[in-house]
Amino acid sequence: MLKTACNASAITILGGIPLSMAGENVTPVQQKDRKKILVVGGHPDDPETAAGGTICLLTDAGHEVVCVYFTRGEAGVRGKSHEEAAAIRVEEAKAACRVMGSRPLFMNQIDGSSEINRDRYNEMKEVLEREKPDVVITHFPIDGHRDHAHCGHLVLDAWKQLNRCFELYYFEVMTGWQTQMFHPTDYVDITTTLERKYKACYCHESQHLEKVMQDWHSPMERFRGIECRCKVAEAFLHHVVPGTLV
């Protein structure tokens, strides 16, 4: 299991990828060391709020990050039809990805009506198989929001079906209200990218995220920072393959 500490010279996380600490210059990786990371979120804004600071660190270092949106946020804009809301939120997600330096990828589940069945298992497997990531980060499956839980379960199943060919991590969103029973194994100091993370989050203008960030994510970032001895951090849970603990 990875052991990390924010008072070290660097944090190793996400399959052994070193991420720069606050105050350090980011040194781009060589092509041979470049990794591909998929951040799979239930809705437009989930990858950003859960892992936006880490995404920025990864892209700054030269790694490829794909933000996979499980739904298009169809039910997330009051007074708009599903089609109208999806069009708004897709554009917001694209804008957020431009801020973070990532690439958006949209799946076809429906916000608030996501499914788990044979076809949906195959759909997630096909996406991950086609993208060939080194690392995937997604929702912890124990989550109070069905879309989040379904997303996490489908990624977990795909990981198993693909013979665990990538490193799997879970992120947290609104812990205690949505994410439940989350005990991190790894932390990333996001002090240097916090402002950019919030800029990306606020690209989702239709969601009015200011209060969500203030009430939920900002306290989480500070608390995770306290845990790993830095100002602010994002926390992740590594799904370790049985028999590989050291």
C-alpha cells in the first residue's frame, strides 16, 4: 500500500506518479514516463470538485487526464428540459476541462436515472478498455447519491473484468452527506492549484457551487490537509489487489 506524507519532498500517488509539493516548480515528465489518468464522475462538476487540484498537478506535470462524465447532468438545471440542461452542462464541463488542461469524455447514462445492468456493465468496460488508462479515479461506491454509487460500482466491475490492468482509486464528494465510510490511503497537497481548481468548479455556473464549495469541499480540503500536515489536500482511497499489501 502506498504511504504518503505532505511533509516529504514529494507525494507519490496514483500508481507511483510523483506530484510536486507546494512552492516547488513542476518539472514535466519525459514522454516515456507519461501516464494516462481517467477521473470518472457521476455528473459534470464531480471530477472538478473531488479531484480538481490533483488533476491540475497531473496535467502541469505533462500527464494526460481525461474527465469522464457518467451523465450529462440532464436533471440538474431547474426549469430546463433534459436536453436543454445537458447542452448547458456539457459546455460548462468543457470549459472546466480547459482550465484544468484535461480532456472531457461524455457517457450516456441519465442524471437521476442511472442504471446497473448487463448493457451498462459492458458500456463502462468498453470505455475503459478503449481508453487504456494507467490509473482510474472514481466515486467510492458507498455513496448516498445513486448516480455516484452506480458509477463507482460499474468502474469497479470493469476493473475486475479487465484483470485489474490499471490502478484504481476512489475520491470523495460531500463526505458524510454523499460519500460514506471513506478512509483515505493517499493524499495530495493542492495548495498551489487550489485557486485553479475553484476556477474550474465555478465554470459550472448553472450549479451555483459557491455554497457547496464553502460548506462541504473547503472544510474537507482543510481537514485532509491537517491529516497530512499541509494547508489543503485532496484525499483518495487506493483499491489494493488482495495479496499485494506490503
